[in-house]
Amino acid sequence: MSDLLNKKELSRAVLVKVVPKGADEHEYSVSLAELENLAKTAGAEVIATMVQQKENPDPATYIGSGKLKELSMLCIENKIDTVIFDCELQPSKIKNIEDGIGRDVMVMDRSMLILDVFALHAVSSDGKLQVELAQLKYTVPRLIGKGTQLSRLGGGIGTRGPGESKLETDKRHVQRRIESLEAELAEMNKNRAVQRASRDRSGVFKFAIAGYTNAGKSTLMNYLTQADVLVEDKLFATLDPTTRKYNLPSGTSVLLTDTVGFIRNLPHHLIKAFKSTLDEVAYSDGIIIVIDYSDENAKSQLEVTQNLITELEAGGKPVIYVFNKCDAVKSSLPGEIPDDTVFISARTGQGTEDLINKLEKIVGESKRTLKFSFPLAQSGYVSQLYKMAIVQDVVYKNDSVEVVAICDNKIAGQLKDYIVKDDE
């Protein structure tokens, strides 16, 4: 837990949002509610919210001079030390807003706040490096205001992270640090690629557990595999992916990976920054999408998840929709329910039998009986099939080896040049 959360006095924050005239009131209220939850997770106490109806944001200060004066008075009267905008702000706008407020107040945008929460929950070396690199690339240009440059980072919301002390160094060294981090992450990505290749060779079916942040992904992972993944009622409690083996009742083993949660308005550059983490979804064989069925915004959260999965180029895979927390649901979800849906409580285990049956079905459908013919020079593939498939028959001939085996799609793809019969 961060030192900030242990202090008696939390950062005092005001949230700011500009809403175009005629905009969907429910949509922007949901976005603001999420921003407040992010702020609380980061260790802030939200004192006030300022909403401005404006067709186009002001090019200099986003909210305009009149509203900026009002914001300045609000900060003075309520001893505000952090202002958080529910949008993405250019460095020049942040500086103009700071100058307009006229006192030592941290001005943040939504991306900076998400990065701060990521920094709070990064545990692995890989996760910490990704957070630090993203902070350096995104946050540093936005903190060069009032002539204080990087020394502004003195602790508190928007300033924490694995690279906190490094952000206080001279700006001339920041680019060197970025290059060093990129090299370290490139090496880690190579190792991760080797691990994925090893999983691919094993032929074990891989499911990614994906979904909106705080939907119950880690709780489900823990229930099925006793993985002991951190479970908290907070946004982005899980940042680092965790993979565990799970044995289905049929005896078939699958791999389950708990992934970082999604959220609406997640900027593209953050998706790119955490691509190595989010790639666990792209490299999976199937996806378990977890939705908080008790949340009144479950439908829109599902849409956000589906859009991000498409953006990660992970579409087209078998999907199971898991509507979690059904024990806390007071009314049914409006709208159409997707196919391949199960309703569960990951906390109590209610309905998980249906989920397990669907896992069995997907894994079973991914396998088919194939007949291979290998030249004697490639007879080593026979032992590979014994490890990665169910071999039913082997016949040695003068110049070849014929093998009949039950294989999944991955093995079939790897050995497609030697297939002579497909019973599909």
C-alpha cells in the first residue's frame, strides 16, 4: 500500500469535465463516476466536481478564462491541491491552467491518473518498468510548469511510481533513462516470447480472463485455481498478468491467465505502452470475458471490453461471457444477452459448473482426428505428437511413418504439410 494511503490527510481533489451541449448525460456521469473511483484508488479525497457545458473546449485553457477563475476560487476556498480533468490535456493547456489557478496545485488529466493507479499496483519487475517508461514518456512533458520543472514531483497523487526518484533527476538524463528502460523491456519481451513459444509447443489450450476493471476476474481465477491473486474492491487491483494451470474434469489441462482490467476512454498510447501485458489476450486460444452483472453499467462495460479486444486484434477467438456477481443482482440486465453466456458468483462458486462445462466444450471442439505421413527423416515429429496430442495408431513403412492422432488446431497448423487425412 502506498505511503499516501497511510496518511491521515489525503490529497484534496476537484474533478473537472467539459460536456458538449446535447451530450448523453448518463454517459458523462458514468465517466465522472469512474474518474472519482480512480482518484479514490490513487489516494485522493474528491471535494468537488465542476461540470461545464461547452460546445468546443477552449484552445488555451480547455475551460475558458471565466471558468478558470471560478476553479481558482474553488481551489483556494477548499484548500484543493489536485485538479483532475476527465480528458487528455496537452502540456501547454496544463501550464496555462496552473498559471490561471495561481497557486501550487497539481493539474492532472485522465491518463496521468490511470498511470498513477498503475504505479500503485505494479508488482513485477516487468510491470514496474512499463509504468515508469509510460510515466516518463507521458507525464514529464506535462509537468514543466511554473519554472519548477521536474523538481515538482515531491510525493503524492500523480507523483508516485517506480521511477519517482529518477523523475527528480535532471531533465537531460530522462531520455537516457527512457532508452535504458526500452532496452530492458525489449529483453523482457524476448523472454516472454520464449515462454509463450514454450506454451504453444505444449499444446495446452490457453484462456485469457479479460473484462472491465473490478469485474471479478481475479476472484474467478482464485476460485478455479487457488492462485492467490490479489483481490480488492478497487480499480486496476491487478496490473501484472498471472497464469495458472487448471485441470478440467475430463483430465485435460488448460492455462488460465488473469489480465489487467479495461476501462472506458483508455487512451491508445496507454494500450501501446502496456502492449506486452495486454498481449496475453491476443496470444490466447480462447477468451473468458467477465462482466459485473450487478453493475447498472454492465452493458456499456461489455461494449468497452469487446471494442478493446478488437483493438488488440484478438477477435475471432472462442468467447465465453461470464456475468459475475449474479448473487448481488436485483434486476435482470436490459438488452440482448450474448450467446455462450453463464451466470456465476465467483465469490461463492455459484454457476461455475456451467462455466467449466463450456470450457470443456471449447477445448473439445478445438481437437480433431488427423492422419499424418512423415518421411523417415522427419520421424522426430512422432515423439512430438506423443507429447502434444493423443496418438491412436502408428504404422512404420519403408520410407515413411503414418500416425493417426487427436490434435488441437495449433498442432494441426504446425504439422499441416504432413496431413494426409482429416476426419473433421
